[in-house]
Amino acid sequence: MIKINKTPLDFEPRNNIIPTLPASPPLFEQVEMSEFESAFLCGLIKKYEPKKILEVGIAEGGTTAIILNCLESIGQEYKMYSVDVSEKCYTMAEKNRDFWLKIP
């Protein structure tokens, strides 16, 4: 396991989420946060076990899904608040920001 300033990198939440996201349209082929960045973020979440998280800027929601998967794996109660200035996805103007939450 790689550690940055004693924070373990956790790649598992991203690895769990990526296969579940639709590959089409192409915006879901990659989460905008890099693999390293999401592993570092998940490592911090697991290390500090926050009860509240504020996400500023949602984009298409891929990182949101990774964070939620990580929070669920901790097994404690939490609240996550995600905000963005736009109601629509910037890459797909016809889609609301929350459309990925409705994917079965």
C-alpha cells in the first residue's frame, strides 16, 4: 500500500464504481478526478471517517459516486452535500446533474 504523509491510498471505491458507470456517452469513460487523486481522497475519508462532507462542483457526478461508495464502505452514518452553480451537465446540456443517480 502506498502512503502519502501517512495517508493510505485507497483505489477500491473507484475500482468498484468505474465498471458501473455507463461507457456511453463518453463522459463516463473517465471520472474527472485522476485515479491518484480519488485514491488519496478515499484514503483521507477512511482515515478520518467524516460524518459530513461538502462537495463543491459536481461535474457529471463520477467523483460523487466514488465518494459515496467509500462512505458506504466505512459503515457509519454520514451526510453528504453536493452543490454546483449549474443545474445541467456541462458536457450534455439536455441532462440534469442528477441523471446518473437514476441509472439502474
